[in-house]
Amino acid sequence: MNQHFLKLRQHYKADMMARYGVDEQLFDETSQCIAPLAVPFAARRGELLQRVGQTTREVFWLTGGVARVGYVSEGGNEVTMRFATESNIANAYEDLLEVRGEQPSRSFIVAETSVQGFRFDWEQMSVLRRQHPVLMAYMTRMLEFAVSSQARRFVTHTASSADERLLNFRTEYPNLERRISQKVLASYLQITPAYLSQLMRREQEAA
């Protein structure tokens, strides 16, 4: 049994139970169920965990660092969709759902800082969840959370002003702003780095 993985799961247990709305029994049974599939990984800042165009086959659970999920627009610009930090899954779920059709991924996943954690083979996880109702229940809660988060981010991206989008970002990702570059934050807010600098200056002047 992967004791290091189980120890780290216990460290983040309270946060993850609250995030996904699961009880202790479901969490513990899920941890035991997936532990044999957990493979440690580490990546340097700037290293890609997933490239655009490859077939998505892995799920990444972070125990340290910040990862970023995004895509490249038709104009060649990077657009940031979401972030993942400690105890979170760093994946583009929309790509994972297309593995059966062998469709190439539309999204990239990049280590925004150095990151570490555990990776899981998605196909193996899919087989396991069909065999274990407890894992199916846990993953259903996890995907419900992902859908809910996506809805909140849609509100952020459709807000009428950049100030509102910045406020929504800070609510969705507390304490993340200091860990990422202004260039990356600007791509999430869908504004230029220069305009973000103006917003920051206005905040400082107002304070």
C-alpha cells in the first residue's frame, strides 16, 4: 500500500471533505481504493504536464505548488481557464471525457511554480470506479464540484468590468495572487498586463 500517498491524503483530509461534501468514511475508503494507482511525480516551473494535441490519459493531484490549465486561441494567445494548488486536481476534465474517442486534448497544463504530487492513469481509474461504488460516489461529488467551479468562473469571465473580474478571482482563489505572475493573472482576467498594472496602481492610490 502507498503509505506516503495515504499520509498526504490525511494531511489534506479536512479541506477535501469540505470541498467535495463527503463524509469521513467515503473519503477514507476512496483513499484506500486509489492508493495502489498513485504514482509520485514532480515538475519544474514552466514544465508541461499536458500538451495541446496529445491524448489525455493522466490525472494530476497536487501536494505542492501551482499548476495552470489553459488553451491557445486562434490568434496564438494563451488563455488561462483555471488554476490548481495543493490538494486539488490539475486537469482539464473536458479533455478527459474524450479519451474514449482518442481525441487530442485542446488544453495544456503547465507548472506555474515547481509542483509535486501524484498522477493516476485515467483509464485505470475509470475501470476501478466501475468496480467500486464508493469510488463512483466520490468521483461524482468531485465532478459536481468541478462543474460548480466552472460556473463561478463563467461569472468571473463575463463580468462587465476588469475590476469585477479581479474581485471574483480573489474570491475564487484566495492567496493565489502572490504566487503567480501578473502576466498569467492578466490572461485569466482577459486583459493586457499593462491594464492590470493600471488596476493595481489605482488600488494602491485608493488605499
